[in-house]
Amino acid sequence: MFRLRHVALITSLMLWTGAASSTPMTYTISSKLSRVTFTIEHQGFIELVGTLKVTPGTIAFDNQDWSKSSVMVTMPTKMLDMGDGLWNKQIRDDESWMNLFKPEYISFKSTRIERSDETHGVLYGDLTLAGVTKPVTLQLQVNKIGVNQVSEQPSVGFTATTTVKRSQFGLDAYEDLVGDNLAVKIQLEASIGADPVAQQENELNARGVVGQ
């Protein structure tokens, strides 16, 4: 039994890495582990850090030909977390940020991917923030391709970074206190097969349960 499972796992990994195929395969994003973080300057004193959860979703990835790959990431605005309960409530109650929280999601959809070397490339796509869609360019890194030791499934980890100006999305409140530049980092872990906790994650996202 163990040998059969081991053979099946190796076969799946070969397909995943493109050793047996150059066709993009679909991988499930781990909503529990994947995150989007951003930093923004606060009066020049420090950089504030916020996080967004990523909803359950999928990635099409071809390690032999990245141009065939694609990704769409959605982040519930309810789940935006500045790391402090009082502050989370303050910004949600502030009419100046109404345009940020009015749409249900912030989203990114890739338009193309260009490979630079073995693990790096450039990810192009459209970012929709506060109901405004703009093209953005991200620096992409494939962190690891291999078997997840917990799920025993072929998995991949990505990091993508960029900087966007919030004012270009109509978010220009308190520009005298808070910087315009948002330094964004997207970190995604995805595996072959269904996410066993996807339904629970969707329920938490719908309720806006931050930090649980």
C-alpha cells in the first residue's frame, strides 16, 4: 500500500513539474496559509503593516512554459487586518475609507507572465481596489516546488511584490498623515487536490472573522 502511494505521489510530482507534460495544471490555493501583506508610511515615523486573506481559489501553472500560466486572487475587504481591533474598527467606521470597504473584494487577475530565470519572472495583471481597476506589474519568485510534508500533495509556493499608489485608486484620505505608496507582497501556497478547509474559510470570510 505504501509503495503504491509512493509511486502515485512521484507520478503526480513529475506531472506537476512538467517532467511528463508541458500542459498547465490546476492547483488549489491554501486560503489558510496564503496571505497578502502591505506596508504604508505613517507620518514618516514607521511603516504600518496590514494583511489580507486570500479566498479559496486555483492557479494554473506550467513550470516548463510560464507564459501558459495564470492566476486570479481575490481578497475579502471584510478580512483586512491592521493588527489591532480598535484600529480595525476605526477605519471601518471612518467615511473617508468608505470606498475601500464598499466592494466585497479586492482582486488581482494576471494577463501574462514572463520568465526571467529558473525561479524568477515578471507577473502582469489587473488590480481592482476600491472598485477601480488598474494594470500592475509584480516581481515574481517561485519559492519551492515539491511535496508538502503534511498533506503529502505536490505543492508550490509563490511570492510576488509590487508598489502601488493608493491615490490612483481613489484612496486619497489623510495624505498629510499616511503615505501614498503601498508596498504589496502576495504569498501563495497551492497544492494538487481540494482544500479540505475551503468551506470553513469561506464561512469565516463571509462573517468577517479577522484573526481566527
